[in-house]
Amino acid sequence: MKKLGFVWGALALLAVFATSAGFAATAKEAPATVTIDDCVVKKAAVEFPHGTHAEKIACNACHHTQENLKADSTEEVATCASCHTAPEKAETPKCSEMSLTKNPFHLGCVNCHKEEVKKDATIKAPTKCDDCHPKG
């Protein structure tokens, strides 16, 4: 009977970890800075100023699979890597791609930054590799 209890306990823990994998936190608990290191292939990890972006743009601009996500939401937020590391759909951009036209961060971040700089040249939005990926 003890073994059965142990097995059920182990299964319960496994279920908790399996369902929470791929979720960073709730929107309400979002950190000021997020280290993006789950897509790193050749460049250094990126320290993403999440708080700064969250103040200026809608959550679903980046968290595109969660259309109703708001900053004060208690909804769990999926990490980018949960979909972009091993995409289910062939057309989904994959993290391991380095190219500006295939990597999901390069597609979203760099393109958005370039658009913002076109609108206002005084904006200091990073658009070059070393702006986000520090050497060293």
C-alpha cells in the first residue's frame, strides 16, 4: 500500500511540472527584466527590459497567442520558447534560426524597433546585433 501511495504522489508531482512547463508566470507577476537565453546559439543572451516595453505597448503585441492578455491579468503567460523552440507548425519561426528573417525575436523585436525609429529618429531602439547581444 505504501508503494501505491508513493506512485500516486510521484504522478501528481509529474503532472504539476508537466502542466507548468512553458509558463513563466502570470502577467501580474511579470519581472522588470527577462533574460532570453533559451534561443542562444552563437550570441550572448539578451537582457530584455520587459517593464519598459510593458509600459508602452499592449501585451499581445509580443505575446501574440494570448490576445486578451493584460498587465494586471492572473492568466499564466507562455514563454516564447514554449512554442518557438520546437514549433508544431512548419511556418512558425524557430528560435535556433539566426537569420533576421527567420528568428522569432529578430522578426518581432528588430522589425518593431526599425518601424519605431522610422516614426521618430530620436528613439534609441536597438537594431544591430551587438545592441542586444553584448560581446564578452
